[in-house]
Amino acid sequence: MPHQTLTFAAVVAIAAAATWMQTTPAKAAPDSLDAVKQQFVGHYELVSFIQYPAEGGEVDANYIGRIMYDEHEHMSAQGMPKDLPARAAQTSELVRGGFAYWGPVTWDVANNRVTHHVEGSPTRGSWVGEDNVRYYEFTDDGLLKLSIRDENGRTTGTLTWRRIGG
């Protein structure tokens, strides 16, 4: 009789564990595609846009902007020089500057690469149908760094974003 009770208890325990595993959502590994996608979702403000000229050094582009990633794997971004309104106030001519675009997003987690597939851009018509590839890093202090590289792999700019809102 004790053997039958022990066997029955083991069967119940296995059944309970199987039920728990089926009803408890699995947590994504920190570097899994799902975890990275979830980490991106949100609204961000531009903290800095630093450019790295081929001749060396760094240049602060002095930009402001916003970027948004949604839970449906789409993004939109807008940015402009901080002095654009002042420059526009000095003339009656159209003053241009900055970027605005949107489209779907894909990730290459192994290479820390996010690709913005540009569907539309009122400021950069030549970007439509192109891919804006960015190399991402989430810092320990909660910032998102998106770096731009040239065809030789040299970083030519880094946009640093801070999450805003909830």
C-alpha cells in the first residue's frame, strides 16, 4: 500500500508541474529576440547626437528629437537642430533641417543591430524603401544608444536616447 501511495503522489506532482508549465508564461532570456523587442518598446527623447568625422574628433550635432518603438514592430523618429526655429525666424524662405521617418523594424540580436525599414519620410525622400541600420546598446543607466556605421564599419555617429513616460 505505501508503494501505491508514493506512486500516486509522484503522478499527481508530475501532472501539477506539467499544468503549471503550460499556464505560466515563459520568461524570455535576457538576450533573446523577444526580450530585446520588449526592451525597445517605448517613447524616447534625444539626449545627444554625436558625429565622428573621418578626420577624427567628435562633433555635437546639437539636435533634439523623439523616437518611438511600438509592440507591433514599427518605429517612427523625428529630430532637428536645436537652432532651427531661430534660423527660420531670420528669413521668409523655407529653412530645412533634421529628419523624420517611420517604418517596420527588424533585429539582429547576435550583432546588436536594429534595422529601420523606411516606409515614409517627408524630409528625406531618398530614404523611402531603404534601410537605416543602427547598432544598439542599452546602458546600465537606462539609455539607448544607436550608432551609425559607414560601409567600412567605422562609427560615424551615435544618437543617445532616454526613455520618457511610463
